[in-house]
Amino acid sequence: MLGFDRWQLLKTLSAILTIAGLAWLALAYLIPAPPSKITIATSQAGDHYQVLGTRYQGILSGSDIEVQIRLTDGAKENLRLLNDADSGIQIGFMQGGISNGKLAPDLVSLGRIDYQIFWLFFPTGETFTDLAQLKGKRIALGPADSGDRAVCEKILAAAGINYDNTTLLYFAPKDATRALDDGAVDAVFLNLSPDSPILDALLRGPQYRLMSFAESEALTRIFPYLVRLVLPRGAIDLARTIPPADVNLVSTTNVVLVRKEIHPAIIDLLSQAILEAHGGPGLFQKTGDFPTQTDPEYPFAQGARDFYKSGPSYLNRYLPFWMTNYVQRIIAVLVAVIAIVLPVFNYAPKLYLWFVRQRVRRLYRRLRLVDKALLTEPTATQVQTLQSELENITRAATIVPMRNSELFFDLRNHIDRTRANLTAR
């Protein structure tokens, strides 16, 4: 077969298998399969992050990805888990003001998802109009290691309130409300979700008053991660006019953070869940306000930005999630094969002609040896041997294909000339 022996065929087959194996490894590295399970760091049971995590879990239930919820103590623990590559956590909720991209370089943002609002309530008999009036009072903040308490401390510190001149106490939201009822504290400064039953009770209870932050605009300039919000008059209960006047509030925004190495397909899934969970209107937001496509503290994941801007990719739009990755691999293989095969087809005819010419050259070398032997005085036995070799060369010449007939007839012409000399001998 064009002069190929079994050893050459074995080497060619080995080379093909090696190239195929390297191509598969390259695909596994460049287009790895998405994980079958993801875990989201949330918060304690019943808190805002845990509720959000459960909602995401429901949205993604049909995606062939198992979504697990890791209960934590909140934003600070979520940050610690996300920064630990060995924790098994690649996704977590965070609020503004806790960290940033410089302090956590391995994390990227999937966008701000909603407001983390800070409410300051005090008994109806008091008349607090600004933060400075709270100096020397007893103020209930969030749990000791919570991100909410850390942001509240920064806000109070900007107004000159700290542990040296004011009693700052740690309370869970339910306990803080009870302490305010019992007169154990003069005010509660907490982060509460707009749909929190505790917040609803505080807003509707006649024994409580909600402070309007006169310094709200100033605080947003001091802390860029803070946002000024306005709770309109009557927004909670229009018939009872709750609240009785517009209330200025300050808020951070919650963000979904992921590790940089997370699979792009998981970013697409999470972006879909975020858009579905937070894209609608709310008490402080209009349709389309969330999720945001920028982040003031963390670098933004390009995959999430593309999803929010253009929607799901063509494959994700028409194929199930589990199938998309396989189709991407097939497309990558086809592109690689085309990139390799087209040049091969271009050079294949030249390569084939080279093999034919090599075959003919080898026959010419054998013919030359016969011709050289005729220059001596061969015996009868040697003449018979040369005749046998010449016939072998003639039979071998038939392998030259029709498209290379000029090589065939040139070789036959020289074979016939040598045969005539041999016959004369």
C-alpha cells in the first residue's frame, strides 16, 4: 500500500489517537462541563438572604443543577467562605460596605439585587430628628458579627457616635423590638427587609416612630455604597396615612458574589434567577432597576452583564441547560476539525503525489541496479535472477495510479529498454 508497512501504519494510528486525546483534554480544560451541584451561602433561617436563597433554589429547580443552601451568620461569614477556596462555597450574598474588590480580589459581582434598608425606630414620646441626638442613648444594633451591625456602626461613627459616648447593644431583630417595648433601649437601628413582619409591626404600631434621616444625602457622599431612599407618605397604609410624612432613609444594596473561576454556565443560570427574582417593581424600586449592570465595589462578571443586556445566548434560549455544554463542545470540535481538515485537503494531493513519486524512485533504484549489473559479464544464473527482478519491477509499476500515467509510461519505457539489453545478453 504505497510502500507503507505495518510499523508505519501503527505509528500513524498512534499519532492520530494522541492528537485526538490531546484535543479532548484541551476541550475538557477550555470548555469544562458545569458542576452538577452548587451551594449558596445565605444567612440564618428566616433572614433575608436565606429567603432569597430558597427562592433561587425554586427558580433553578428545573435546570438539572442541584442547588444547596448553606445557612450562615450573614454577610461576614459569607465573605470568609467565599474567600476560602477550600470552603466549597462559590456563591454568596453580600451587602455593600463590608468589603470590596481590592480586599477580595478573587470575587466578582453578578449585580446589585435589592436594597438593604436601615430603619431607626424610637418611642413615640421622643423627638429625634438627626443622628447627633442619639449620642449618649442606648441603641440596639444587629447581632455582634453581622454585616448589618458593621454598617450601622460606620453610619453612627460618621455622626460622632461610638462605644465611648453611647451604649451600643447587640440584639436580634425580635429581641430589639422587645427591648424597645420594655424601655431597655432608647432606639433600635436595624436592617429589615421591606416585607419583614417585624418591620410591618414597627411601622403600624402607634407606640413607635420612624426617624427620617436628615443627613441621608450627606451620608451617601461620605459612603459611596449608601443610597438615599424616600418612603412616601401613605406608602404603607394610605387609608391610615402610614407614614404620616415622607421619610428619608439610607440603604446599602445587596449583591450576589461568585468566585472568579466559577463555570460560565452557572453565571448564566444565576443571572436568570436574579433577573426573575428581582426584575419586578417593589416598595422602593421600579421594574428594571434591579439587577444592576454595574457595581461600586466589585468587578462585574462579563457573562452576567451580557445576560442582562442581551438575554440568554442562542443555545440557552432553545436548548435545555444540560444539553448546552455538549453542543458547545461539539461546535468546538467541528471548528477545530474544519481548521485542521481544510489545510489537509489542500495539501493532500501534493502529499499523495509525493508518495507516488517516492514509490517510483524506489523502483528506479532497483532498475538501476539491474542496469548496472548488465555492464559486467553476468553468468546464466545471474541473468535469470536479473530477469526475475525485472519482472518484479514491472509488476510493482502497476501501482502507479491512472492520474500519474506520465510517470508510469516513463518507467515502462525504461523497463523495456533494460529488458531489451537483458535479452541481448
